[in-house]
Amino acid sequence: MFRFRLYWTFTKKAFLRSAVYRFDVWSRLGSNLIFLLMWGSIWTALYAGREEAGGVSFESMLTYIVVSQFLTGVNGAGTPLWEIQEKVRTGDISLELMRPFDVPLRYLFADFGSVAFYILTALLPLYTVMFIFMDLTLPSGWETWALFIVSAFIGFLIRYCIEMSFGLLSFFLVETGGIVDVFYFAMSLLSGSVIPLWFFPGWLETMALYLPFQGIYYIPNAIFIGKISGSEILLSLGVQLFWAVASYLLLRFVWNRASQKVVVQGG
Amino acid sequence: MSVVKYFDLYFKLISAGVRAQLQYRFAFVMRIVGLITSYTGTAVTMWIMLYQFQELGSWTFYEMLFLFAVAVLSWGFCIILFFHFRGLDTYILNGTFDRFLVRPINPFFHFMAMKFDVGAFGQFLFSIGIFIWVSFELQLDWTIGKSLFLLLSVAGGILIQGGLLVMISALAFWTTKSEQFYWVPCFRPEI
């Protein structure tokens, strides 16, 4: 049985906790802005005054990067991966295992709280101002807005499940350094967070379209700027849903194996 | 104490540090592998970006790669010499910084010599590999003047980045917390 009220408490607590560490929010916003500035300048230089490239106008491309950076902020505001790994390494995770809740869900709901705080106090005001003062394209109808929000939310779930599964690898490996680096590289590139998939070489684009990462940034961004439109949106959302379920099952599988390992070793 | 003695002492201190790190062989190798992978990742991202556009403000892919290798090399040295200053605020907060003050050597020097991160070896391997590759691709002819210029610009990069790191860490003497300010120089995801 799903006890919503129990997990909701974690959301509320995480929200309040973020409110205490306000400086943290500001510094995170600062680095988000620096990255936005960097990618914005890079794309401005790449377009080099051209009106459009690859069938996408400069204005849409800039919007893509701004939205992508917004979503990067959203996805980065939860519990960091190293914190989970540190808990596994020190054994603190056993304390969580003893308590009457499901650990992956508990962290997901806690993330909802800290992400909500970050969006409300930092991301939303900043990006609203940016959309007012910059030449960016906004979705025409409210349906697109709604579909974008749904898509971004599913993307968040996919990212959470995959990242958490990776974090739990530290149950099995002493040192995860290299693997984590490969993982983050694959995620930042193949998700289309900084380069949209349509600029990829053909073979790589095909590969990226068969992987779950595209659901994290590429699909919501492309819906926002209208690159994916009409019935294609529903298809994309279907693909996202499929990957959300698949990555959730992966997380369940890894979690079961990991917690068994702890139990076997005398828990 | 003379400068020569300081040099001697520096090598003694860091060789102890290096031996301590080499105790964990596997972690050491994994760190180097991880560093090389993430830098290669950035290079691949650059390649894909320039796949369609060919050039970024008249810079081609190989020229960008060269520039990137210079940045990685100076950052690698900077990590070796200065990156542990990041932990300075913890020393100040816990009062353990006193142990650097009571010894008869310069406290800045002592703190600097405390750690020598051999993991940054990954940065050398990466950037030297890139230098060789790009030299062949662009048929660079390395004159003495050019080599000297490269060395000096790397040295300049180390001092500028190192200076920033130390400056930000030193804020901890007033605020007791400086970790949060680190995003200013460390805007790159890789360490």
C-alpha cells in the first residue's frame, strides 16, 4: 500500500530544510547562470550571425539552451549522488533500511521538496525575467505549455531513477570514480542538454534516439520550441513513459539486489 | 630559512604525501582513468558541436582542442599545488590550523606542501597526448620561441587559477566558510 502522507512529510521537510540553507540556493543559481552564459555565447558564436541552421532558427536555438539550463537547474537540485554513495560507504544507509519506508521513494519525495523550493525562490523569478527581456520564442498555446510540463516531469523521473541506480552501484564496487564519469558524460551528451540531437552526426543521433537519456532534456526542450509538434508529441511522451517505467524497474532491481547484500551480511 | 632549504623540505613533504596516496593503487588508477574519460568527454562534445558548424568564431576543431589542452594542463598543475586549499575553512573552523602556525616554517608554505595530488597525472597524460595529436594534424613546427611561449602561458595559467583558489579559501579567515564560493573559479564540472 502506498502511504502518500508519509512520503509527503519528507517533501515538506526537505522544502523547509532548503529554506534554511538559502545561501546554497544562491550559489547554485550563480553557477547555473554562468553555464547559461557560457552555452549561450557558444551557440551565438556557432550560428555566427546566420538566421537559421539545420532548419532551426537562432531564436529557437537560444530558447532551447535557456530551457535546457532551466531543466538542468531543476534536475540538479535534489540529493546529490555522492551523498548517497557516502551513506553507503560509511554504512549510514543501514539506518535508513531499518526504518519503515522505501528508501528510493523517500529520496524521490525529499527531492520534490528541495526542487520545489529551488524553483519557486530562484529559478522561476530569474527565468521569467530572462524571457521578458530576451528575444526568445514562447509556446503558442496553453496545450504546449501543459505538454512541456508533463514531459519535463517525466524527464525528471527518468533522470532520478537512472542516477539513483548508478549511485547504488557503490554497494557492489569499492571505487566508482571512472564509471560515474562515463555515466555523467553519456547523460550530458546523449540527453541533448547542450547540443540538440538534430546537430549530431547521423549514427550518433540514431543511437541517442534508442537510449533513455533523450527523455531527460531533449524531448521537453524540443516540445517547448515546437521542434516536436502535433501527433509527434504524443509519440514522444509515449517513449518517455516507456523509459520512465523501464528505468524505474531498473532502480527496483538494483535496489533489491543492494538491500539483499546488506541483509545477507548480518543486518 | 633559505629558499634552497624550503625546496628541499617541499620535496620531502610531498614525497611522503605521494607514498601515502600510492598505498591505494586501485583508487589511484581509477581516478586517473576517470579524469581522462571526463576530459575526453568534453573533447567529444566539442567535436560534435563542430561537426555541423565546422568552426567556432574561425577556430577549427583541432585549434579548439589545442586551446583546451593548454587549459587542462595548467589546471592540472594548479590542482597539484593549490587545490587542497579548498579544505582550509575546515582547518580554521576546527582550530586545527593552529598546528601550521606553531611550526618554525612559513604557514602558507606548510599548508601548500601538505598535499600533492598525484591523481592530476591524468591531466598530463591527456594534454600531452592532445599536443602530440594536434601537432601532427595541424603540422605545427615547434620552434624554441613557440615552446617557450607555451610553457610560459601554462605557468601564467597556473598562477592565475592558483591565486584565485587561494584568495577564495582565505575568505574563510573572516567568514569561517569558503566552500560555497568555489563555484566562481571551478565553473568546470571536472576536477
